[in-house]
Amino acid sequence: MKKAPFLFKSIILIALLLSSLTSVIAQSEGGLYRFYENDSVDYFGNMGYRNSAGDTIVPLGKYQVCFTHQFKHFAVVRTHESRLIAIDTNDNELFEVYWFDGMPDNEFSQDYGEGELFRIKINGLIGFANFKGEIVIEPQFECTSYFIGGICWVAKKCTLVPDGEYKIMESDEAYYIDTKGNFVRKAD
């Protein structure tokens, strides 16, 4: 019965080693990597970003949460005002990241969508960016789905109708677009 604490300690040790290894890889490849206060992993504590030379680019505690562990193009962070934004390697805000089903849309799109584009918001409208942080389809929609089979449901005007814990998007003017933003066909 004494094996459980050993197993738990082993899992923690492996997790810490993997975290350190990814930081070493990030440093050797350039870009920025996440670091923690006192170099201890605390996902709800102070976090920041350093470059490969070890210089602090984003100071500890500037953001409430730093979701991205390492990056060359952009990172997703949550501000202290609970805005989910993308920042570049100079800590400039690029755009707001769409929050979907309990996670940033860039993570959702990689895990469940096609992983090519993810939803962003600027001035309350939704558009799409690629994983280099470049805006591919300018924000112009009130509602969108994510891409499946190379197409996406969009509506410039829509209503969000409550349905239990979720909301259903409804629009008489909805249509489908491709990954370049071109009209494909009217939605049923």
C-alpha cells in the first residue's frame, strides 16, 4: 500500500522534467518561454515570459494567466480584467481570442477543429487568425462556428438564444465561407 505516494512523486517528477525540457527547447529555438516566480510551477501564481537570453520580456504578474508555454509568434494570456488576448514576442496586444467551451479558441481549434484558423474578436466582431498570429479573415461577424471540412458557418447579424447552459446562434442571413473568407453557399 506504500506504492501510491511513490507513484504520485514519480508523476510529479516526470511532469517537472518535461516542463523544464520544453523550456530548454524553447530557449534553444528562440522565441519566448513562460517562467514562474521562484522557478516553481504554479499555474495560478505569478507567471511571465523570458527570451532565450533569459531577459524578462513580460514581467511576473503582468497577466492573470499565461496559457501559452512557449512561442515564436504569439501567446494567449488573460488580463487582470479577464480579457483573453494574444500578444506578440514584444508584449504587444494583437487581438482578443474567442473563448469557447471552457478554453481559448486556438486550443479548441487545434484539438477539435481543423487547426488551421481560430476565432478572434476585435471591437466585438469575430474574425479568424492563423497560428502565426496573422489575421486571415477580418473581424466582421456577430456569430461564427469553427472550421470543419474547410468551411465555417458565419452571420454578420445574429441572435444568441439561450438553450440550457449553452446559447444557439440564429440568423436568417447566415452563410458558409472557406478558409480564405470566400462565400461558399447560403446556410440552410
